[in-house]
Amino acid sequence: AGAGGPSAIRPVKLDKECELRIEVGPDTPLRLRLLTGTAEIFGTEIAPEIWLTFPPRLKFAVYTWYGATIELDGTTETDYTADETPMISYVNVHAVLEGRRNRAKASPNDSDSSQGPRVIVVGPTDSGKSTLSRMLLSWAAKQGWKPTFVDMDIGQGTITIPGCIAATPIEMPIDPVDGIPLEMPLVYFYGHTTPSVNADLYKVLVKELAQTLERQFTGNAESRAAGMVINTMGWIEGVGYELLLHAIDAFNANVVLVLGQEKLCSMLKDVLKSKPNVDVVKLQKSGGVVSRNAKVRQKARSYRIREYFYGLANDLSPHSNITSFSDLSVYRIGGGPQAPRSALPIGAEPAADPTRLVLVNINRDLLHLVLAVSFAKEPDQIISSNVAGFIYITDIDIQRKKITYLAPSAGELPSRFLIMGTLTWLET
Ligand code: ADP
């Protein structure tokens, strides 16, 4: 095994309750298939015999409950077998959640007990939050539930591009290669990859998303009983901690899963004491979770945006469009230069309303920004509206007053209202 080794098909035998941890090499994909037994990748069972192709750099594990033989074809950065995993404790959590879903389903007419589990997964960066969320969702979907996945990780983004908070129902176990199908996720655009840029805006958007989901649940007993799995960002100190508490509250979470941090767990237990219906559970972090430094994270963000426009396997063809400045209205939310004290009446404090909507002058500062296309019908609805998708600004011609942008498809945008943040991308 290891980088640079000859590419030959090789079998790997896995004993029961073991996992093969793989990091695909940097340049070429890896093929893998299940020969005997049963195995799953982050909660999704893999079909026997069929070759699966994993893209370069992907990090994942093939786990078996009862034993399996796998075949690998291609080079890996690393691959090794581990017999110590937290999978039993994870599947025990799943079993408890299943019990709650069944109880919720059995009492559809009671507004309280018809609510299935609302699980929020918290912990530092690289503790395996996204992976655990994924397993819990896939195991539930395998049993026929359609739980709602809420992704609040603005740093990475599993449902859509970074800088967003989003939700989508999970109707099938999540595909180990393709991830979550991007049918019609409910997406709110925050526009930054760290919450500190505008924590108030972040809270407003979380609240909007939570309220929209609540409305959807009212009319849908099935998804209400299936509940939610909420993935959070790894920011757990200071403002990050405050935002976690805010999210627990906004989504009415009743199960808090804390990955790999004693201190966070005891802090949460302490503050949530007053809410007896909220369970705080500490779970072990998997030894397989790979740490990613700031540079790797930045790269992952960039790949994610690329994937939005071009597809995972370059299978999408985005369209380059040119339009006049006057056809678009670009807004920024909050921030920006405040009025200097000297310009204000004596005694007045400069107010930086974090959710103030500011119409932006179109100029070359917009170059290489990723903007969201709002569903708002009027500017004053922009903050409370979810977004249809994203465009990427590739050229600004000041003289001719024309903007060139990349969009997932040709044709007119669903709205003239665009939202800008600080999310940039350099197409490579
Ligand atoms: P977090 O959401 O807490 O930042 P992730 O769940 O995204 O952490 O995990 C970090 C990385 O580790 C991901 O690339 C994920 O695929 C990988 N990973 C997680 N668990 C395992 C495992 N058991 N074996 C191999 N890789 C893993």
C-alpha cells in the first residue's frame, strides 16, 4: 500500500466490527468493490461485486459488522485496518432515535409526542460531526424514514456550497461517492465562512431556517416523526459557543451529541439542566477522523464551489452569461464602513445594524465573488428569503457596464436580487 505503489488489484479481508480507513491518492481515483460479506461506508451499505470509483483525496472508511472481503484497485495515500471504532456506540444512539421515531409515529395527533428526535451534533473541527450526521441519516433512511438534514457548517458545506446554512430531506441512504442529491434544498446565504464576520446575521438566518422547517413539519406528520439531524460548525468557543446554544434553542433540539470534548459536554450539560427534555450525550471521536489544516480546508471549500458549477466528475456544463449592470441589484447585508463619529449629531453612536441591507455599487470589487440569487420578490424580503442558487463573477466591464458571470445554466436568473458576502473562488 501507500503512495506511488504499483496499481494492482488487491484484496483486503476485514474481520467483524473492523473498518478499512482509506485516503485516496492525490491524483488518481481509487476503485473498490465488495467481494464477500456485507460492508457499509458511513452508514450506507455497499452493493456486492460492483466497482465503486472514489475521487482523488477522498477520505473514508469501509466498515463491516459481520466481516467482509474488499478489493482495491489503484493507489492510496494511506489505507489501514482498524479494529477499534466507536461504531457500536453510534449505532446504539441510532437505536434510541429509532425508538423515538416509532413513538412519534404512533401518536400523530399530539403536537408534542408526534415530534421525532431533533438531534444536533456538536464538537470541535475534525471530530467527525459530518460523518456521524451522515451515518445517523443513512441508517434512518435505510429503515424507511425521511429525516431532515440541517447543515449549519458554513466552513465546509455538505448540502451546498460553503457560506450557507441549508436543509434537505434525506430519502435514501447517502451515496458514498456522490453524497447528497441536490434536488431542492432549502438554502439561506450567509456569505462568509466564519460566523464572527456577522454573528447576528447568522442567528437571523438560523431562525428563518428553523421557522420554515417548523411550518413544513406542521403539514407533514411523516417528516415530523422522522425528525432532524443537525450538523454544526467546529467553532465552539466564545461566539461559536453562543451560536451553538442559539441553534439548540432555535431548532428545539432534544438530543445533543457531543463528539470528543469533555469540556464542551459538561458546559452544555450544565446550561441545559433547566431543560429536562434535552439529552446531552458524549460520544467518542473515531480514530479514523482525519485532521485538516487551514490550507486543506480552504482547498476543500474551493472544490466544493467547483463541484457546484462543474459537478463532481466534471459532468455539468455551467454557462457563461453577460448582462448589463442595470439588470441586476447586488446587496450586501450589514458590515461595511460605518459613518464616522464626526459625521453624526453630537451624542449619537455610530450604529452598525448587522442586518441592514445595503445596495452595492457594481465595480471590480465583485470580481471572483460567489453571489447568491435570492428568491425575494422585493428587496426588503432578501434577508428572510432562501436562495435559488449561485453565480460566479468572472468579469466586470466598467466602461460598457457589463457583468460576465458563470451560472449553472443558461437563461435568465430567477431573480434580479443578488446577495454578496466575502465568499470568493479562484477557478483553477
Ligand atoms: P467534522 O465534521 O467534525 O469537521 P468530518 O466528519 O468531516 O469532521 O471528518 C473529517 C474527515 O475525516 C473527513 O474527510 C471524513 O471523511 C474523514 N473521516 C471521518 N471518519 C473517518 C473514518 N472512520 N475513517 C477514515 N476517514 C474518516
